Amino acid sequence: MGFLAPWFLGGLAALGVPVFVHLLRKHVTVPRPVSSLMFFERGIQSSTRHRKLKYFVLFALRCALVLLVVLAFANPFVRRAAASQGRLLLIVLDNSFSMRAGTRFSEAKQEALARLAEKSRGEKAQVIALGSQVTLLTQQITDDAQLKAALTNIQPGDGRANFGELGRVVRAMTETMHGAIDLDLFSDMQRSAMPANFADMVLPGNVKLTLHSVAAGAPLPNWTVESVDAPAVLADPKDPRLSRVVAVIAGFNTPAAVKQVSLLINGKVVATNKVNIPANGRATVEFAPLNVGYGFNRCAVQIDGGDALPADDASVFSVRRSDPERVLFVHSTGDTRSPLYFAAAIEAAAPSSFVVQSVAAEQTTDFDPSKFAFVVLSDTPSLPSIFEHALVAYIGKGGGVLITLSTSSAYRERIPLWGASVSKPHDYARNGAATTIGQVDFTHPALAEEHPGRDNGGWDTVKVDYAAAVDPGRARVVARLMDGTPFLLDKQVGEGHLLLLTSGLDNLTNDLPLHPVFVAFVDRAARYLSGSELLSGSRLVDSYVQLRSAARPVGTQASVEVIDPDGKRPLSLSEGRTAQSLRLTRVGFYQIRFANGHDAVIGVNSDRRESDLTPMPDDLQQLWSGAGTATASQQRSAIAEEVKQPMSLWWYVMLLALVTTMAEAALAGRYMGTQREEA
Amino acid sequence: MLQRFLDPEVLAGISSLDLLAKTVVDGFVAGLHRSPDFGFSQEFAEYRAYTPGDDLRHVDWNLYARTERCYLKRYRGETNSQLTILLDASNSMQYTSGPPKKIDYARFIAASLFYLAIRNQRDAAGLIVFDDEVREYIRPSTRPGQLARLFTGLERAEPQARTDFCKPLRHFQNFLHRRGIAVVISDFYEDPETILHAIAPLHFHGNEVILFHILDPQEIRPTLKNSAVLIDLETESRMEVIPEYVKTTYRARVDAHIDALRTRSRAAGMDYQLLVTNQPLDAALREYLTLRQAEN
């Protein structure tokens, strides 16, 4: 207890005013004259005594008022520990996929509820769910019922927890809140939930972390279908290269075992293999051929036998069987090399998926692009206007077009469909030496490569003699030449995509068709432009599916329909008209109808890192929670010192002064009223 | 219209008693229906043989010239009684809860009665101002200037001292030579028995006695929100009283006092009239005229 402005206590001298008024100044009572007291009788009890009582109460109130006002100016304060006020309890419940193992989630929830019940009544708390994202389920409140309801409503999810994300959120929270925080984490402390860098999960100094692990004892053995390699689109079930499913079965903390692995198509077991899985090892199992019917087939690879986490014993994917799709290859009249190279590459990559139909540019008048998976415009500076208009509509509805520029279109100002012009072609051969590809964006679907080699994924060896200089504008430059000239550009038009290769496919302007990377490029570009990859296959939980392009204004777009694995529609009607993308949050099959009218069935699996139930080592947990280390205890004592801050009582004193003023006014009004009447 | 001049609050604004009395009486008379019972002309009554000591002004010199005998010509008015007002000017009469004071109200009544008696009725009028002594005595007379003398006497009658009925009334009996109307104006803060015991001799001498009991409205129905200290105007003694008493017992006691005064005075053959200072003056004038007519 102290005063922030003690010199104002000099104002206590003002107490002399009520003392003078009440005690020193002679109180004059004016009696009331009457003609005669003949008929009156004395009545003292209810007059003088009450008045004296009123008088002293009034005197006390006035003294208290002066005292309180002086105290308010002196600004009294008390030092209060933050333990009683300003301390925040964060209850973090892990609801990641691994918490589905055994009774871990229910145990964690019970422990969290028990911790919430221990909370003192005035203490603020916040409930957080740690899944694929850190979700703040409540505000920082004291309402136990609301906190309990939020905690009770948490359900196990399919996402992957990341302690690094939790650390980031808590650090952001402490930037705006300076009080002490008690963080109680209820989790299985999965080692795979740790970030790559331990520093990412370190919490600030004013956060006291208490770990409540529900994964006591030895780590549980768990087998899982780690990965499945299956075609998303299958045209010919008899194609030995494509019509097969290769699954990798992995065991975590498991002994060597023989497992029966089944392939299910549309809920029926169509094949079963036995596989020997070594201790803590992996084994591959293959199912071929893949006999699926036309349309979408919901497939799964499943392991029999129980383990700690049954939810990851199956991996789902969808396979769409269709007839080979046609590709329209438009070339200039004299160009016979380009269709040859392109068709050969398609044949090598996906022989049964696409059939190339080449046609000269002048003969395209009667062609309807919507009947083709995608269109290639190979060095065609001019197109029949009817066909060009049809192409524009085709792209707007989601079609894909690959444009290549060779010598024929070198000095033509306008590139069909692209909208820009060739400003200045680069003729590297004429200038002395051919150039090569300098920069490749391997994240683009047309060039996607998970682990590109040192030769830039094979693109380093490609020699480019000629490239048209195109202003990229809003297009995405996917590959550049050594001098920075864009080599491959991607531009979204409506719902469709345009790929622009600033060189040709004829082996004259570059030697790309002669390199192995050309086959891979044509294969991926074909899948990207046809969009067939997006309509089936499998994804991981928390990946995103693009529902529509943002190019078209809201309101002119068709609605999107999504049905999740539970058969519910996760998007409302308004969201279905406006949502750009969808986050896949549940394990199972998502059925989607895109804005361009295409249907898709996508299998969604959890991140297999969640299948490894090995908990964090104890020493690492202790290091994280800070228990047992000297620095942590020092930090904690420092926090305790820090949070013991003076709390000003100014507001309470002023409130009391206000109440006293009102009481004094009421009493004085009555008292003075009596005096006036007597006068 | 002139009735409004009888309102005490209006009269309190008039400083001259002469003007006040004229206003009151004219207003009062104008409000009366003319009646033959109340003739105000100098009506001839009789001739009476002159005896030594009679006022020579009343000798009918015309008749003496014809008959050489002295006869006094007597008028009807002169045959009526005289009016004597006994005005209580003790300190209690200066109490007021709003204009006018009780003493002022008493003055208004006295002035009006004098005016009515002298100017309109040709009665002789006199004044006795008393408290615990007789402070002023003006003999009843009809002589010119009598009204002015009476008004002067009234204006000099400032309240002081205490009330004592016995001593001044005993003294008053010494002045009483002739029957008439005696009007006692007081607030009568005394035991009714004592008052009537003091006043009764007046009635025994053949006087018609009227008691005008002057009270302030606050004395009859006082209001007191909180307990208060009261001071007696006459004795200056103090007393603390409570509102509950004033609301109940005091009112009952005042009412009992008034009833006792009224009952006992009428039983003793005297007239009693309670006059509250916020009421018009006509009640007092009407009472006087009624008595005067009965006397004739």
C-alpha cells in the first residue's frame, strides 16, 4: 500500500472545514414563535435526539468526503501479485489424427476438464484446439460454463498437429498481453509434431508450460498404408504400365509381421496380398491389373488386423476410367515435325490416355475445341476467326491451350488468344551461341518434380536457339532462359489455362524434343491442361482444392457443390457461389462439382507422419516445459516479480467519494430543510 | 364588486385606518339589501323638557321662539346605545402566518365598527386598549372628531406585555355609566372560565357583550413537518414539540377551547364570534348590526 502522489496528502488540512462548520461554529437555531404555548406539550425524544444523530452523521460524511477526495488525488495503490489477477490459463487440447489411437483423446479431454474445474473463479481462461491449425475456441473469459462447453465440443480431427505452430500463436499472443500465462497442453506429445527447428516451439518467458501427456509408457506399435501409387485416370485397364496400384506398408515401433493387404474398389475387396513387413520397416505390395469400371471408382488399400491406430489402416484414392481423350494439335501448313515430336512424347508418356489429332491451322474452321482434352497451337500466327472464337469460349469454360512460338510467328505482332504481341525475338543462333534454360519453377504442375537433379531437372542441357520475347504481363513465368527471357508462361483466362512456350516444338528453334525431359514435360503439361489430375486421385488432409478462378466477377459464376465424407455439404449456398478454394479437412471421399461443370471425386488421407505414435523424448519434453532447469526457475521467479505490479485504487476511491457525496447531499438536504422550516 | 374590499389581504395594503374603515363599511353596506329596519336618516323621536345640564346644542330654538319654553329635540339615533370596543393589545396578538397580523385584523374590525357606528348609526363609540393594564381609554362619544380620536387610539395600540382580563375589565367597569354594546376583541389565550368570569359583570350591567375571538389559521390547524422549538410571544418561554402532537392533540385542544368559549359565553348571554384572519370582515359587522337591531 502506498501513494503514487503523496504530496497531495497535504490536502488533508481541508478536514478543518467540516470541523469548523460543525464543531467550532456556534450553531444558531431560530425558534418558531407562537402566540401561546398554552396548548402545546413538550416532545423531545423524536426531535433533538434525531437531529443530533443527523448532525453527527452529516459531519462524518463530510469528513469522509474530504478524506476520499484527498486520497483520490494522492492516488493510493496496492501491490498485487498477478496470480490473483491478470493470469491467463490456456487449455490446449490436441485433436490431431494421432489422438484417435486408443482412448487418448477421451483421456486428454477428461484431464483438460479436470484442470478447468481447478481454475479459480475469477481467473481468465481460453480453450484452444491443436489440430492442423491452432483454433482459438473461446475468448479470454471467466465463464466456466462457456469454457467447459467449448472443451466438450472438441472432436478428434484428421489433421496433423504442429507444436511449432502452437509456439508461434502463443508468442503472438504474448506480444499483446503482458500478464503471466499458464499453458496446459493435453496431447500425446507425438515426436512427429515437432517442427524441424526446436526454436520454433520455444515459448516466451512469461508462459508456464505444463505438459499432460496421455502417451505414457512404451510407444504403441502401429502399421499404416504409408503411400499408394495409383493412376488417377485410367483409360486402358490392360495397360501394364498404368493399370496397377503400388502401396507401401510401413510399421512404426512394430515387430516383424505378415500382414494381409487388400484392395477395395467401391467397397468390395477385389484383391488381397500378403506382405512381410520387417520390424520398424516398410514393404511394398502391388495390385495389377486395376480392373475398374467407367466413371469414378472409390478405391482403398487396407491392412487387416488391429493396431494402436486403426484409422490409418486404409488409404483411399479414386480412379476415373474413361476412354482415351483426344488432343487437337494445330500446326502451320508446312510444319510436320512438331506434331511428330509431340505425338511421340504423348505416346511415350501416356499411350492410352491421349490420342493426338493434328490438323493444319487453315482446316480448323469446323472443329469444336470442347470435344478435346486440350489444344496445342504450334506456331500458328493466324487462325480462322470462328475457331479462335470457339477457343476463347473453350478456355473461359475451363479448357487448356498450349501455344508455342516458332519462326513463323516471330515477326507477327499478335499471338492468338494470348492477347500480347512478340516485341523482339531473340535469335541466339544467329548471335553466335545457343542459350539454355536458366530457371525452372518446379512447383508448377506442368514442370512438377519433387527432387530435381543437379542439372536443373534435365533442363540445363536443353539448347535454345530462338525465343520470342513476350511481355509476361499478369502471366506466371514458369521457366526462364539464362538471359532472363521468359521461356514458359502460364496465364489463367476464365476457368481455363494458357501455357505459352516462347520457342517451338519442331527441333529447329531448340533441341528440347530430343531430351528425355521433353516427355515428362509433355506428360505433365497434358495432365495439367486437361485437368484430369484434379478430378480424381488422392490428397492429404489440409490440402486445398481450387474451386474456381478469381478472374470472373462474383455473381456471374456458377455455384460449386461439395459433399464431404460424411455426406454433408460443408459450404453454404452463398459460400458455394463465392468460395475460391476448399480446405480438405476430413479423411474419406470428397465429391465436388466445380464451377466449370466438371465433377470430381477425391480421396483424402491423413498425413502419415501422424501414424508414428512415438512420443517426444522425456528430456526434450522437460526442456520444452522448462522444468528442472535453473534458467527456467529463474525466469519463473522473474515473472513472479514482474507480475507483482502496483494496482491503483484511484477509481475505487472516486467511486466511494461519489457515493459519499450523494449520501451527504441527501442528508444535508433534509437537515437544511428542517432548519429552513424552523426559520 | 365591493365585497372584495373586505378581504383581509387586500385591506392589509391600506395604511390609513380611515380609508380602510370607509372601504370596508361602504363595501359592506353596498352589499346589503336596503331594509326599513336599518334607517340611517336623522329620524325625529320626541321633545323633552330641558333640564339643567343638558347640552344647549340640542335645544329647539325655533320652538323656544314660538313658545318661550326650552325643549330638547331628540332624534332616534341618539336614543341608541353606545359602542365600546375592548381591544387586546398583548404580545400574542402580533402573531401571524401571513398578512395580516392578528392585531391588524383586530384594528380593521374595530375601525370598521367605529365607522359604522359613528358615521352610519350615529352611535357613540369608545375604545379601551388593554393588555395586563388599561393602556388607553377613549370615552364613548358622538362628538365630531371622535372617529379620528378612535383611529389614533387604534394606531397607537401596538402589542406589548401579556394579557390579563381581570384587571382591565375591573377598571372598565368604573368607566361604564351607560348601557351599550361592549365588543371584546382578543385571541383569548386564557382559561374560558377566567375570561367569562372577568367579562360577565359587563353583561350584568345591561350591556350587550360580543366576544370577537381572533385567531390565525395556523393557530387552529398548524402544520409542522419536523420537530421544532417554539417560543411563546408573551412569556418568551421555549418548548420543543413534535409534529405528531401538533397534528392530533393540539388541534383537539384548540377546538375544545373554542367550543368551551362559545358554549359558555352564550350560556352567559353573550355573543361569541370566531374570526380567522384570512376571512372577510363582514361577519363581524353583521354581528354588530344584528345585535344593535335587537337592542332597539
